[in-house]
Amino acid sequence: MSSEHTDESREAFPTDAPAVVTCGLPYANGDLHIGHLRTYVGGDVYSRALESLGQRTAFVCGSDMHGTPIAVQAIEEDIDPEAFALEWHEQYEETFPKFDVDFDNYGHTHDDANRELTYEIVERLEEEGYVYEKDIKVAWDPVDEQPLPDRYVEGTCPYCGAHARGDECDEGCGRHLEPGEIEDPVSTISGNPAEYRDRTHKFFRVSELADYLDGFLDRLEGTSNARNQPRQWLEDGLQDWCITRDLDWGFDYPGEEDLVLYVWVDAPIEYVASTKQYTDRVGADEYDWEEAWREDGDIVHVIGRDIIQHHTIFWPAMLHVAGFQEPRAVMASGFMTLDGKGFSTSRDRAVWAREYLDEGFHPDLLRYYLATNGGFQQDVDFSWEKFRDRVNNELVGTVGNFVYRSLLFAHRNFEGTPEAEVSEEVEARIGEAIDDFRAGVNDYSVREVGTATVELARFGNEYIQREEPWNLLGEDDEAAAQVIRDCVQIAKAVAVLFEPVAPGTSEELWGQLNEDGSVHDVTTDAALAAPPRDIGAPDELYEKIEDERVEELNEKLESRVAEAAAAADDGAGTETDDAEPDDGGDVTDLPPVSEDRIGFEEFQELDLRVGEIVDAVGIEGADELVKLTVDIGVEERQIVAGLKQLHDVESLPGTRVVIVANLEKAELFGVESNGMVLAAGEDADLLTTHGDAPLGTKVR
Ligand SMILES: [Zn+2]
């Protein structure tokens, strides 16, 4: 195959070609929380913004039904994997529209459209000579006579020594693990120790496509992380890719009885299949999937940054060999945290999508927060406090306030839009907002798309403050009419330009302006078209979030996390019942228990907290001392402790400990120690917790 290098950069959006915007497929195996929603909201904003520019766009996605995460969970719940995955698929299908994430087609990877396209593409890879067979070692359960692919097996990471799953060191170094790499393998299903057996598998010759991929990365647009990371992988040398698994669940490899395709082969093909389903529904005259995927489509993938490799190496390699259009852009989002820490599904430490809606919040508030709180590739933190601030300051204080006061003034004093022409200044400022909006699309920045409108509304507030139309009434009615005419035009521009980020409230505003049809169907040109004459009394678009509400929401979250931790604690208790009793050592030399009692209040003066060692370095010149950084939830503490000779310093990070948080500060070997780590005896046996008490929990 020859790779076509074209150095000319692509035409800016909007183009004449059909665009496809896709979102990374959600695994159909669990509830969605607001961290998951970041990429779906991002994709939805981007696709709506393209359409506002007049670009023909298909916004498609689907549920990822295959793979071992689903197979293993289905076994645990004793249910058929297809039924299991379909149930979640149906939930996602219902949930996305509630956040106005409005896919033109939402399919799933186990349907016929995806099966046909997957076979077509795999057969092309075979025909072009890019598939070969190789014997490899795979984990096997010798008792149950069962192969153990990916998540069927767990053991020790060969790179960092952490406990790891078969395909990924998710608790340690984060590396992708190839079949056969994991050490001390144990079946996650039966608990039996696994052995390695020789099996024949299929490999995709990705290594031969390095030149093509090099050129592809030169052409690739989107966020810079999606180019920089794969560059590094290319420089390190590409490995061929094992594209089959010993598994019952998935698409059979063509012509093979015992092998299914690796989930990452058929998952991205769903982007194509879902686009095809869209065309099947609306007709090729309205949107032609073949033109998009086989000719000249502008394909934009919106994903989380943990799957960059799949979208910038494996996927374009497959598309290229199979004769499909390569992606134009990959937008890879950063991670999301909750109050500065990771979401934890198992610890119920999350704001669930359903919960957010049940609290009665409008989806636009979260959409605005997710789309504009930091650049797309940056990590974003969510807290109810920050959420309140963004909503109150920007949506209520800036956008809502401007629109409401303008329309109310127009309604009360002019019975609608005043008879006047829009001033040159305001026309130019709206034009500038449209330019900013378009620049946001071409920079692949949903944040820029959103802030273009907020800045316009901010200008509107300044303008009305500066012109003081309330002082002009009765003095110079014509001048007052001019100012309010300008403000109504800005309000209309807000409705049009805010639609991608806030589709629900923009539609409401469109109605308040007495406009016909839907704001979803207009392009950015409408921002400068004259609004209707009659305007009724407006309603406030956004409601302020009170501080008490935030406290209430935080308390709910905290008590839920504590409940989950207590439940996990109970579980741990029953498990340890079977464990060997610990050898308590020689008890005869122990000192008697002190006769001096202290009061409960005295005990309470001690502020004991659960913490986790996040960093440990030996202190030079001190035989025993280690400088620890301990995360206690509310803050990170530097603590000096005498652990060096008793513990492997490198293995300390990740250890949960209990600290005295209100001990007087001290200085040891010139290093400040702010607190004390509790430990038992000469061996400095560290005190820890046995449940999942969140960091910072008080020990009582
Ligand atoms: Zn590791």
C-alpha cells in the first residue's frame, strides 16, 4: 500500500463535505456518572456547533457490548452477556437524551450493521496481507479447562509489581498488558491458579504501517495530546497487535470456531455502522454515510484520553488498509475528579447522571460546566461549590440577567422590539461573537464555543449599564428605543450562539423572543436577523443555587460514601473469618495496661485522621527517618517518621495510615514534620483501616 502524504492543511469548517462526529463508545456494564458525561456533552456541543455553522453533520455513537469486562460481569451475575449488555444499552439510550445529548443514531456493537462492516474490514485486512498467525502463551484454568483472556485473569504486573488485571495494570503503572505478560496468574472466575498454554492467534501487522501513521499524525487535527502521545509510541517502535481472543462472547473471527475478534477491532467500526444506520433511516439524499466514510468526510472523534492509542494508531491503520477515510481530528478530553479526587463507582463516590436529574437541575447547567470549565484536554474537577459558582456568576448573573432585563424593559416600555435599526457597534460586536464561535469550532475547543456567548452577554450588560436607557425614557425616547433594540438583538444572538452548549434554555429564549420554529434548526446567520416585533413578558432562564442547597448535596454525597465504606467493611469482616489467626508474637513481655484513665473529652482532643502515603523519600544523613507526604483528604501533610530501616521506602506510597493531625509541628534533621503516623511496636507496624473510609475521616 502506498500512503498518500498531503501536506496541505484542510479547509476550515464549515466545509462542503459531510462531517461525522463520534463519541467513544460507553461499555455497557454500569451506571453513568457525570464524569462519563464529559465526552458525550463535548461531542454533542461540537456537533451542534458544526451544524450551526451550516455543516452537514452526523453525530453517532453506540454501546460497546463486547469484551471481557462485560463477559466477566455477566458470569458474576449469572446472566447471558447479551442480555446483560442490552439492559445497560437501553439505559444509556434513555439517559443521553435527558442531557440533550442528541445522537443522530445510537446503535450498539452487537447488531447486524456492525457485524457486516466488521467482517468486510477484517477480510480486507486479510486480503491485503496484513494478518498473520502466531503462537503465543495464554493464561488457562487447568481445572475448569478454560482459557482466561484479559479480565478473566489477575495477578502481578511484571513492570511495577502491583496487583493487575490481565490486560491492564489499572491499580499500578497503568500499562497495557499483552496476553501472557501477567505474573502469578489466577482465574478471576474460579480463583484457580492459572497456567500458560500455547495458542495460535491472529495478529495485525501494524508495524508495517509506521510510515503511513507518521504522515497521518502530521495531518491529524484536534487536541495536541492526541498527536503527542502516539508520536512517542511511533518513536519507540510499533508492535503488531493481537486481534483475537479465546472467548465465547463477541464476533467470531471469520472462519475460526474458537476465536473471537478482540473488542477493539469491532468497537470503532461501530462509528461507521452507526452512520450507516443513520443513512438507512433518513436516506442518502439527506446524509450519505459512504460519501463520509469512503470519500471525503470530515471525521471527528471525541474520546477520553485513556483511549488515544486505539484512535490514533490501530483505528486509522485499519481504516487505511481497508480503504476508508481517515479521521480528520481526535479530541481527547482530560480526566474528571470529584472534589479533587477520582470518581469511585465501587465506593459510590460519584454524582450519578440520574441523581443529578432527580435533584431537579436543568441539564444545561451541567452541560455548561462540563463544556467550559477548563480546556478540553485539561483535567476538570467537579464540586457542588464550583458548580454553584459557575451557575450563579455566569449563567444567572451574566447571561440570564442580561436577557431578562433587556426583554423585560422592551416588553414594559415598548410592548416588544422597539422600531429602530441595530447600531453599528452592536452589529459589529455580534459579528465578533460569531467569529469567536467559529474559531472555537476550528480550534476544537468547546470551551471557546461556550465562552463566545457569555462574553457577548457580558458586553450586553456593560452596554445597557453605559447607555442607561431608564434615564433616557421621557427625555429622549428615540435614543432609549435604539439601546433596547440593540439589546433585543444581542438577546437573540445569545439564543442562537448558546444553542450548542445550552440547547434547552436557548429554545426557551427563542420562544420568549416569539420566534417561529426551533433554534436548533437555524445557523449562526440568524444571530443578526431582525427579531419579531411582539415580545411577551419574559421568564428568568436560570435559577440561582443557594448555599444551603450545596451543603445539603455535599452531606448526601458524604453519607453515601460512608455507607458504601461501611458495607465494604462488613464484607471484609466476613472474609477474614476464614483467615488464619495472626500470630500475635510473644505476649508475656508486654507492659501492663496503664491504670491512669483519661476522660473522653481528653481523647477527643486528639485529631486522628485516615490518610494515604502518596510519597516517601529517605532523609539523607538520618538512618531511620523518612519524609512522607500523606494525603488526608483536606490537605497533604509532610510528616517525618522513623520507618527507613523497617520498611521498603519505595513500597510505602499507597499505604493507608492513621495520623495524629493536630500534633505540634517539629523539625527533624532540618525537615519539618507536621503530624505523626501511628505505628505499633519496634517493627513500626503501621496502623491502617480495613474498609474504604475516605481519606480525612476522623478516627473515633
Ligand atoms: Zn504495573
